[in-house]
Amino acid sequence: MKKSQAGVTILEFIVYVGILAIMSGVTVVFLTKVISSYAIIRAEKNLSQDNALAFERIFNETRHAKLIYTPTSVLETDASQLSLRTSLNPPADETFTYVDYYVDNGVLYEKREGNSAIPLTGSNSVVTVFNATRFYFGGAEGIRITLVARTIAASGPLSRTFSWTSSSTLRGY
């Protein structure tokens, strides 16, 4: 009578290793895609939040602006400079102040009269278009702003471009 041998043959071992290699490869590809998707979503979120806040800040200022200050404004170009005479946060002994919005080296800045310029966009994005266009609606002066920004990654899967356009009339309150 023959005794049965316990153990694994070399052929079974090779089959098991092959199945394990295939499963590992599929898992690595899946995890790589998940991590890449997370990085894309995070870049989009950062870009969207940073620039949406800057956009909202500009429009809050335009709502309080009395006029577009034309001597220092450069309008209707992709590298506009918008200068406003506003009643929002004037210096202590003043009833109004001037504030400028402009792009320098891909960063959108706000410069209030008597203060240093502060960046409104984060280090995760590059502003490629800041276009301010004046219009009149029912006798009221208004401004239409287009802001286009892209992620720092200029190409590849992490490259994203967002565009915001909105209009506001100067209310001067």
C-alpha cells in the first residue's frame, strides 16, 4: 500500500505565485489610480477655493465702490488693472480710499492706498487672465470681471484650468 504524500508540488506553487502576482498587479494599479484621483481632486479644490475667495473679495469691493478710477485702471485686456474709489475700510480720517487689483507673475494682488500689496491667490495656482471690462446699466457704472487660473502643474493629469466670470454694478454704499 502506498502512503499519500502531503505537500505542494512545484506546479501548484508556480500557479499560486502567478495568481498572487496578478492580484498584486491589479491592486497596485487600482491604488495608483485612487491616489492620482485624490491628488487631482485636491488640486481642483484648492484652485477653486483660492480663486473663488479672491473673486468674491473683488466683487465685495466693487459693491462699495463709488467709481472706477480711470487714471490708473487698465481695462479690457487679459492683464487688466482695476482701480476703484471705495468707501469700504477707508483710513481713519478719510471717507473713501483707493484700491487696485492686478496680476503680477501669475498672482492676483490687492493694493489698498497707503498699504503694501497683498496676494489674493494662493501658491497652488497661476492666474492667466484677469480681464476687467466697464459697462453701464441703467445709468449705473458696472464692472465685468473674468478670472482664469490654472494649477501649478502646467501639463499632465494634474493640470486644471478654471474660469470665473461675473458682473457687478458699483453701488457706492
